[in-house]
Amino acid sequence: MSTVTQSPNLTPRPQRAAGPTNALTAGQLPRWARPAALGASIVVSAVAMLLIGWSWAGFAIIAAVLFLIGFTIWAYVTEGPRHGQDTFWGTLVWLAFFLALIPLVSILWTVISVGGPTLVKPGFLTSDMAGVSGVQDRNAALGHGPLMGGIGHALVGSLLITLAATVISVPIGLLTSIWLVEYSRGGWFTRTITFLVDVMTGIPSIVAGLFAAGIMLTLFNWANNGVSGGKHIMGISAAIALSVLMIPVVVRSTEEMLKVVPNELREASYALGIRKWRTIFKVVIPTAISGIASGVTLAIARVVGETAPILVTAGVATAVNWNLFKGWMMTLPVYIYRQLMNPTAPAAPAPSTDRAWGAALALIIVVMLLNLIARLVASRFAPKTSGR
């Protein structure tokens, strides 16, 4: 029998100790590289600002630039040019993201910190400004009395006007988008409607207010033999103005959502002998309801903070008005504007400023609640994807 002799070249090599320099991690940045680069950038930026004069904006800019340059060079030297470029653009995207967060966080922090104490005052959400005079505001500014008045009438007016505008806009916008997607043939009329919708998307809000005020003024002049007496200024006029701003947003968002629905769903429904209108309302719309709800929410957010069209259509009120078809109404944006520009006590504007900040926080909360409701509606009516 032949014997197999072991070659000297097959002797086992000594094992290299596992660690940061093993073959799997060679040429790669360590896990602590990003925090280390960020910490060094912050320290250098802080030292530089202490030497030249402290500024939070300058501190953030210098730290971001140093981190971008330093971390990119580190990755370029360690991992090579390709990874260096990828690190540069990835870091730039993250810096842009945090830069976009700065105004949002700043606004939320300012509104909550300044308007929060006013919003939680007893009666602020339920009381109105009827009977509140400059004498009471001067006493409140001097600490001789509580802050009187609230946003109850403005809150009611905003909710009623926005609800009425939504009731007007959603059916019109939804049916228009259904016609554009399901029934139109792409002719000149379809292109004209699409062009007009695009134009209306960017229309100034004051133009919509003047349009609604002109229509209601014409109707009242016709009904009262040329004498309107200012009766055209009421909540429904403001709702019409806001609907002019909402309709194009609803149309465009709903149209895009309907186009996303696969044609196979429509063809399957037609193959079962279901009529087109029933297919649209039983198959197409339920499939796109999540996007439609988001579009409606976007349209509401577009108009709930409008001030100019409300001023010329609903006017200014100091008491609660539940009737959309009679009398002036107050909304939260107009309330904020009036409290800041025309304080109840011009010599002591602090109470009016506090009310304005409290109303601003209430307006943000209303928008957040509307978004939450839209998400709940979308999740409730969205098509089921599981087998249950």
C-alpha cells in the first residue's frame, strides 16, 4: 500500500485573532465612525462659535458642514471612492431631512409653549368674546383679573363652514374625477376641464372669496329688488368660497387614485355582468378609498387656515352663530388675525396675543384630528388584503 506523505505546503497556518481588522471588516468604517464624526463636528463647531460669538444657527451650520466633509473624507480614505461618494450623498440627504424638520419642530414648540397655557384655561374653548372689553384686558394685563373671552364662537364657525364646504366640494370633485377617468375619451372637452382644474389649484384665496361674495350679492340683490343690506355676508358664503379652493384639490387627488386602480378589477367585474356605474361604486371607489380620503384631508387642510376669503364672505362676530344662512360668523384664522391686528385693549395687547396663540394651537389640533379621522376612515373602508 502506498503511503500519502503530507506536503510541507499544507501545514496549517496560525489563526489570526478575530477583531476589527479581520478579513470581513477590513476596509470598512467601524460602527462608531458616524457618532464619532458627529461628536467631533459638534465639539469643533462649539469651540469656533465660542471664539467668534455664539449663534445657534451658525453652530448648526458649521457642525453640519464639518460632519459632511469629515465623514465623507473618512469614508473615502477607508472604503474607496465609490463608498465615499455614496456616503457624501447619503449624508447630504439626512442633513436635508433634519433641515426640513427644524421649522416644523420650531413651530410646534413655539405654539405649544406659548399657546398651551392659554388653551388650558377654564372656559377658553367654550366662551366667546361677547361682552369682553378693553377694561377687562387691561386688568388681566396688570394681573388684577383673569383672562376673559375665548374661542368658542370661532371654533363653532370654523367647524360649520369647513363642514359645509366639504359637503359641497367632495361630491362635485369626486363625480368630476370619476367622469375624467371612467367616462371621458380624452377629447378637447376633457383637456379643457383638466386645464381649468390645474388653473383653479393655484388660484389666490382672495379671488375665491370675492367670487363667492359677488355671487351671493347678486342673488340677494335679485331677491330683494337690488337691496342686499349686507345679508349676503354669512357662513354659507364662506363655505362657497372655500369650496372653490377645495374642488380642484379633490379632483386632482381623486383622479390620480382612480388611475392607480388596476384595469383587471374593472374587467373582472364587467365579465360578471355588473354594470359600469355599479362597478365604479362597488369596486373602483372602495379600492381607492384610502387615497381619496387622504386627498379630501389635504383639501380640508388647504382651506381650514384661510383668512382672506372668510373676511369678505363671513365677516367678524363676537358671539356664537349656529346658522350658516344668517348673520356673520367667526372662524379661528380670522380670530387670530383680529386678536393680533386689532387687540381688544390696544394699550395692553398681551391678553389678545395670548388668545391668538391659544387659537393657533387649537387650529393645529383641529387639523391633526381631521388627519386622524381620515386615516381611520381609510383603514375602515380600505379593501381587505388578508383571507379573513
